[in-house]
Amino acid sequence: MSLFSDTSHLFVRSLKKLLRNPILLFFSLFQPIIFLLFFTQLFKNFASVPGFAQAAGTTSYLNFAIAGIVLQNGFSSAFQSGTAVVDDLRSGFLTKMLATPVSRPAILLGRILTDAVRVVAQSTIILVLALVLGGTIKEGILGYLLMLATIAFFGLAWSGISLSIGLKTRSAETVFGIAGTLTFPLLFMSTALNPRALLPDWMQTVSTYNPISITVDAVRAPMITGFDAGTILTAFGVIGLIGLITMGATLYLFRKLVS
């Protein structure tokens, strides 16, 4: 069987597994709505802070925060890739798959593509709801598509972290513990929820080199300032480098496992 055929079959299998768990599906899709409503209501008064409009490029905290909330949802969903691999290891499914002639890379690709579809679906929900609440996307449909592409690419690269941890530790609890410890401090030291100029000086320095800041700035650009080739290309370069490292580690650990 070909890599494409095996990947498509395993993608469908993972998608069906998600759809057959209505509780998980409900909260997986409902969570982005909670994030959007709570964060924008909790921090909406930031828009009245002196210097916010100049630093953020908008007078609406909703418009500013959408990109950060979408990206936060992206890497939160990416964590589930590692836990799914742990589930397959514990249930014996992965062992059974290795006893078949299925393409080995397809086992990972099918899982990753399912997570990418979920991230895109969740991001779409967030963006549509944000527009209903009064948000705007300056570049229209092209900007929307670029935002989804950036988020999906980021989710794929970030999922390599949880996959590597899951393959190494074979513990879902460890995946969430380590991945959360690595990621959430980066979120709050980024421009996801606050303009860089309003962060403490040392956080501004961290934020400049923070991959989450670099990515969220690229996601935010089509909404507020318009297409910025430098910002977007820099983000894709950084995401590509992260993906090369994390997926390289994932493939290395997976090859050790199958051997």
C-alpha cells in the first residue's frame, strides 16, 4: 500500500474515533468559544490603557486578542497528538499496526492530519464568532485563509513536541505536564494577549525572540494592519524550523519504537 493510501485510511480512522466520542467532540469545539468570550471580557478594559491603541494598532481589544486566542487554541489542540499516541500504545493498536505492512510514516501522518483538521475547525469557530461580536479582518477572505494556514502550520509544528514526549514517556499525564510547562509561560511572555510595548522590559526582550509572538504577529497582521510580507515570511521560517526540529525528534523516537 502507498504512503498516501495508508495515510488517508488512518486519517479517516482517527477522525471517526473523534466523531464517535460526542462528549470529547463537544468540548473540543466548545472550548474555543469559552476562550474567546472569557478572555475578551476579562481583558477588554486594556483597550482604555494609555498607549494601547498606538501599540496594538487598534482601539478594540477583541480585534487585538483574536489572533492570540486562536493560536492558544492551536497549541492546546497540538498537545492531544501526544496523548493520542499514548492511547494507541496502551490499547495495543500501535502494536497491531506494526504487525501489518502499513507504511510506518503514515501512522504518524494520519494522526497529525486529524489534529490539523480539528485545529482548522476550532479556529474557524473562533473567527466566525469574533466577527459576529464585532471583530474585523482587514484583508477579507484572503486574510482569513492566510490566518488558517498559519495556524494549521503552527499546530503541525507544535504537535511534534507532544508527540516526542508521548513516544518517549508513554504517559498522557507527562505529555500535558511537560508540554504545558514549556508552552504556557511562552504564551504569557508573548504578544498574544498584550501589546509588546505594555509588557515589562525583560518580557519585551523575551517576546522579541518568542516563536509565539512571531507567529501571532503574522496571524494578527491580516486582521489589523494588512499583509506584511516580512512578518509573515519570518513567521513561516520560524515555524518551519520548529517543525524540522520537533518532527525530526518524533521520527527518530518513532523509528526506535518500531525497530
